[in-house]
Amino acid sequence: MPSIDIQRKHGLGLKKARAVVEDIAYAMAERFEFESAWNGDTLLFERSGVRGGIVVAADSVRVHADLGFMLMLMKPAIEDEIRRHLDEHFA
């Protein structure tokens, strides 16, 4: 199963970083129709063909996602979209 694993450092602190991840997840959920829920400092997300989480720390965020077969061909586009959002909010 192909996976995505992207990490970014930030200087926002934990509380602000969680709020930013919440906003990003809301926008992505509307576009890609996935469900999400917090488990500690990890925002877990899932939809048909993808499952993963965004781990938020005081100085970094890490996105990990396992892609199903049908999304395997879209992996580069999905990674680009994640990187764009992370760079926009955590650069």
C-alpha cells in the first residue's frame, strides 16, 4: 500500500498549530469528503481509499496517509496538495 509521509517544522506552538491543522482539515474534508477526529494531538482522518493522521507537536507537524489502490496513481497530486497547505500555513 503506497503511503505519504511529510513533516514540517514550525514556530507556532502547540495550541496555534492545532488550530491551523483544524482549519486545514476542515477545508480538505469539504473538498475530499473525509471524516476526521482528534485523538490526543493527532487528527485522524479517513475516507474510502485513504486513512491517516496529522500529528501536531509544539514545533512540528507530520502528515501520514496510507493510500488504497485506486488513489495510488494520484499520490503525486495528493502530496503536492498537502505540501502546498503545509507551506502556506507553517512556512
